[in-house]
Amino acid sequence: MNFEIRSLERHDISFLRDMVYESAFVPEGQKPFPRTILDEPSVSKYVDRWGEQSGDIGLIAEKDEQAIGAIWLRLFDKERKGYGDDETPEIGIAIHKEFRSKGIGNALMRELETEARNYGYQKLCLSVDPRNPACRLYEQFGYVHVGWYDTYWTMEKELV
């Protein structure tokens, strides 16, 4: 499948919000989260003031100039706690359902890791429900399970 990857820009914020919502794993047979979850501080922190914080990195996958997926990373601090420490950014990734399993996630992961290394990050982390099929992608990229938070795994990858 032909697609392009470009940097996430300020005009992409509404798409980033959509992708944060899309990234919320819902097990088979369960009701999706209400979209108001995006207003919860524990979720909105992934988008609020995007690009104003040094170290925010995001990429958009496009097909025929239509955004179809995104990957992003952000560093959190003690006040707005993430799953990593205050030197390890947390990543998120989402791809519209009809474009999954076409190599887009792999390409986004590779490109984000390159950008993160170039920025100087030493490692990355993420959280994922262990029932989420995306776990296989993360494991293929060398992410390892390092802990639990509620029902989610915390996974990390050394970049150096």
C-alpha cells in the first residue's frame, strides 16, 4: 500500500484527538468509551498544548493526502504523570481500522524511533492492554513488559 509519513503539525490537533480516542482499546463485545473520555485529564494530557512542549514528536500517515494514522510521543513530569519516568517519553499510535495490517504501524514505529534517537531520547515506553493485538507489534520492535498499571502493561524499549 502506498502512503506517506509527515510530521504532525498544529493543524493536525483535531486528528490527533481522534487518534488518541482510536488508540483506546475496547475488548471484543464491550461498549466503546464515550468520546467525553478525551476531556479527562488522564487522556487529554496527550493532546493539550501539543507542540508547545519541547520534545513533542508526532507523525501522520497519509494516503492520497488523507490522514489515516498517527504516532506520537510526549514526555511527562511528576505533575502530569505518564507511564515512564521524567526522562522517558510515552508513545501512542493509532491507525484507522480499514488501514490496519498494511505495514503502516511498522513504518510509523521505525520513523518515530529514528526521530526519538535524533532528539536524544534514550528509551521509550507505552501502555497497552495485554489483550490488544498491537502487543505483537510492540514486541516485534523490542518493547518488553516491565510492569503493570491497573489492567495495562507498561512496556519499554532502550534506544541506545
